[in-house]
Amino acid sequence: MLKPKAKITKKEMKKDPLLETINTLFEKYNEYKSMIFRAGIGIIALTVIIIFLFNRQGSQQKPAAILLGNALVSLDTGDIENAQFQFEVLTGEHGSTRSGKTSNYYLGSIYFDKGDYDNAKTYLEQFINSASENILLSSGHFMLSNIYKRESNQDKEEEHLELAVKFSSIPHNRHSLELALAELYVDKGTEEMAMEIVQKILNLENISSGNKKKAEELSGFLTRK
């Protein structure tokens, strides 16, 4: 499948140092936290990615890591079009590097937020197929699950939602994903699997009020059936 072409008419790419990128992510975090947390990604996750890539010593990896840092600054400040352009350059010119592969995730996320689900699916699938270990995998699978839900493909929706749970490393987000999976099991008529998840969540000592309320609602619904 052909990738969408980069639009050369975008504004010229910025050239901020990578260390400044890390500082900017912290300073500007509150300005753009909705996208960062939409699918379970925190500022720590973004910083870990940048620091990891910055410490790569390969001649090809380091320039790509700097470009990724610049793109994340644009994303963090809300300059979506510039960020998209930079991510497209990364996938086109540094596609074999870790930064280039990670850029597929961010392009998928941008297209997802724009409602362009065909392009979102293309980039997200490229990302998950090239990243066996990545802190963004859970979020990538979560977005793909939502895309397949829109396409009424429950089998694929379930597959990616289960993988989103598997790769989730943040307890609160994992609990939310598990409850979403329980709802899907209810829709598919596998109530026993749904109840197993709900009971596990309710037995936890550290659980958010929102997840606890959702688990109690699902428990009540399943008990009445």
C-alpha cells in the first residue's frame, strides 16, 4: 500500500537541539496534554523515547532522533501540520531507523484525530508490524481497535484491544482498557469472560474512582442477565 506523500508546501522544519526538546516537552505539556493522554501516553513516555534515541550512537540513528525530537516539539505546541510534515519526512528519509518507525505511530495518531481512518490504519499497522517492543504499542493497538469498531469488524476490534491490554504498562490505563474489553465481550455474548475481568478489577486495592464505578455498573448489568 502506498504511503501518503509528504506535502512539500509545509513550513520549513525547525532545528532546535534535542535536549531543548526534552525541556520544552515538560514546559509545554499542559498546553497539549489531551492528545498525549488520549490513548494512554504520558509525558514520561515521550521523554523516555527521546532520551533513548538521543543516546543512540549510530550515525544514522542520531540525526533521525533529533528530527523526531523537533517533530514532537511541534506536536506538543499544537503545530499539527508542521509536526505531520516532519513525521512524513522521517518515514520517507529515515524509515529504517527506530525514529522513522516511531514516526509511523505519530502519523497514524494525527490522521486518527483528523478522522482520516484509512490513512491512520495504514500508518498504525506499519508501526505495530515494525515495533516488537515499544512503549507506544498499547496506544497504537487501541486506535486500531477503534478503527475496526467503526468498520464493524468485531474480531479485529477484539484482537487489537486484547493487544492494547497486553502492552499497557500503566495500571490505570490498563484497567480502563480491560473494562473496554469486558464491554466488548458483553456485546459478543461472552459474559463469563467479561465478568472475570470485572471481578478482577473490583478486587484491586488501588483503582481509580472512574474505573471502579464502571466495573460496578458492568457487574450489576451482568448479574441481572
